[in-house]
Amino acid sequence: MSPREPVVLIPGHMTDERIWKHQVDALAEFCDVIVARLDNRSLLPDIARSVLASAPTRFSLVGFSFGGYVAFEIMRQASKRVARLALIGTSARPDTKDQNEIRKANIERARAGELDEIIDAFIQRLGGPIIAKDHDLEQEIQAMVQSIPEAVYVSQQIAMLHRPDSRPHLPSISCPTAIICGTEDVLLPIALSAEIAAGIPNSAYIPIRDAGHMCMMEQPAAVSAVLCYWLQR
């Protein structure tokens, strides 16, 4: 890439710019970093249009987890604007019927005032081997997730509930693409990232060892190194 070209980072479900702290610092040395702000829109096409409206004309794109779903939608809407793509801990699959029912139940529970209980269970599934040993990191993640408003939780759940199957679209992605995942990810297991890598021609598949779903925070130097290489190769 030429100097100071832009890269847009999209956070995951119930996360914000805090997940990208290490990556922002690393990437800012040679490009302009923009962390997308996800509001309470409840349809992926609308969320993607909002990100595109505030993005430069052409940019590299990194999507984590829910941000990966948004990234797939951006590729459907405006693939020519994306110079490079990185997907971290995400899936190209739609929800199963069982997942749909769980989401619907959690939406009702959140609206009934049970969001704290839902978040506690969600944080448990985010954990990886590093988080299990690092109380400060665990507290940092917990504080971030708990600070996200109920309206955002509900809207993101609705967006995931209605997300399309992105697998048929994978072969049409032609920009340089990196698929990154934590080997110990329980929330979105490594097989889902391997499936994406198999579907996108000439993509690079990079598992991050000893990391769970929050690999950007559990193994920040490793993820930053991969993204720096991906942007500069």
C-alpha cells in the first residue's frame, strides 16, 4: 500500500473501539486508521451503508465477529471500494433454527430487563486461555461489554437473526484477504474461519495459537503483526 492509505476496523457484537487499541497503535505508523461506530440499526444492509457513508472512497477493511457480517455486506454492496479484506473470528453461515430461537428469547429477556444475566453468560463464552489467567484483561473486557447500551444489544441480535448466507458470495471476493482466528475460540470455532478461507480464492488463513474469540486482546502483538504484513505485502 502507498503511505497513509486508510483502513477501517469494524468491532464485534457488544464491543467498541477498545478491542482495537493495540492494532490502532501498530497500524497508525503507516496508514490512517478509522474505527467504525456501530449504532442501533437493526439490518445489516443499513449498518453497511452507514459504515460506507463515513468511509473514504477506497479503503482496506477489517471485520471482527459481528463486524465480519457487516464486512460481508459491504463486499456485496461496494466491493470495488475495498482494497484489502481481513476477517477475524467470524462466520459466513446464517443462523441455524436453534440459534434463531435463542436470539429471539434473548431479545425478549433483554427487553424485560435481564440484559445483565445475558451479558454474564456471553462474557463466559468470550474467554480464552489468556483471559482465564489475566484478571485485569478479563475485567477490561467485562467493563467494555457491560457499557454497551441495551438498544445496541437488541439491534445487533436482530441483525444477526436476519443475516444472509454469505458462503455463495465467497468465490467472488477477489481482493487480498486474510482470515484470522483464535485456535481456542468457543463462540465461533476455528472451523468456521477455515470454511471462509477455503471459499475465498487465494486468501491467507492465519490461526492465532492460545487465543479465544477475543484474539486481538489476548494475543495483540500477533494479530497486529499479521495485519501489518497484510496491509504492506
